[in-house]
Amino acid sequence: YLKAAQSSSGWKRRQMKKCAHRTIHLIRSWSKNGNVNVVHYLCILEAELAVLSGKNNKAKEGFNAAIATSSRNGFLQDRALAHELASAYFKAQGDDYWRNYHIECSRACYQEWGCVGKVEQLFISESGTTKVEVTDDKADEVTILSDGKRSAGTSALISSRDLLLEGYRT
């Protein structure tokens, strides 16, 4: 509800925000009753609510808490999601340094988790390329083709280590 509310206005935005508050209340009650498997979800939702309310410091703290909690509790896929959402937040704020940092962390988490399709989607959406091919089953290396064809000068082989250290630049 919170992501949809960010692009809505008026009555619809209020309704979505109300539904999000109910969900947050429910997850908070589960957390208070000892369910540690939902704490990071609560942090993500609270961060997104802070984004919607324009509370930037609280949003940053919420994303950092979600990343730390999901990492500590072993939820790699949710850590990747938290990094991805943080990246979107920093992109909207115009902060390219933290946007790039979080998107690279998100890619690394998704890659470690084995979610090759999501890694490809992030490359395509962030770099503007038209095609990404995974060259092995473990997704240790990817070939990025800027025009979707294999021709001289259009492909670059990038290791996952290079992605984390330098990021993809055209």
C-alpha cells in the first residue's frame, strides 16, 4: 500500500495509508509477541511510511534497521529488498552515492541468493541495457550487451567482485 500511496493523491492516498497503518499494527503485535521473523518487515514498512510522510531521517534509519535486522536474522532475500527500496529512496532524493551503494548491495544479495532473474532486471533497469546474460549457473559473471547483440565493442565481461567494487559504468 505504501508504494502505491506515494504515487497517489487525495482520498485514495489516505485509504492506502490507512491500510498500511493496519498492516504495521498487525506486524508490530506479532513482533511484540516474540516473532523475530517479522522484525525486518516492520522496519521496511516503517521506513516506507516515513518516506510517504516526508520524514527523511526516520526513513534512512528505518532502511538501515531493516538491512541490519534482515542480515542478522539470515533473511538474505529481504536484505536485498531493503537495499533495493533504500536505493529507490535515495534516487528520489537525488543522492547518487547512496543510491549506487544500495543498488550494488542489492544486486550482490540477490546474486548470492541465486536470483539470477532479479539481478538481470536490476542491470537492465539501472544501466539502460537491453539484454543481460548470465554466463554460468552461479551467476559469478555476467555479460552485458548494450544493443542485445554480440559484436565487437558492445559487450563487457564483469565479475561480481568488480560489480561490488566499481559498479557498472557505460
